[in-house]
Amino acid sequence: MAKVSIPTPLRQFTDQKDIVEYAGGTVGEVLNNLAGQYGGLRQHLFNDEGKLRNFVNIYLNDEDIRYLEKTATAVTDADTITIIPSIAGGLI
């Protein structure tokens, strides 16, 4: 099973776990399995059409999946998927 690194702002949806392991042949399958178990996480990862949200960055072993095969990128048991939500802010 691939490891999925959960960022601090999303750990409230994974029982405070920072690393979880899920099976799947692709990044998309792993993320869907994750969201299937932790339903509150789905809305933070996927839009209404089931596509990955634009502001969520996903890395497979330190490589941005946007430059690979996106959610169709193949995953092995030795891989680590990292979820990095974009954070906006600034001075008003």
C-alpha cells in the first residue's frame, strides 16, 4: 500500500493521522480510497465533478503529478503521495 502524507490542516479529517496507507494502482485510486474512508476529506480534495481541486497539489515521491500523468499516475507500494493544499493570505 502507498503511504499518503496528510498536511496539518487536513488531519482533523483523518483522526489526526499524519501518514495513512491505502491500496490503489494510481494516485487517483489511492486518493479516492482515502476519501472513501474519511468522507469529510472528499470536499477538500475533489470538486463536484469528482476532479482534483485546482488548489490541491499532489506529489508522488517529490514529483508534482501535474507533470506526470496526473491522477492516472501509477503507484507502487513503495511510493509516498504527499498532499499539499495551497495557502493564501497576506496583509490587508
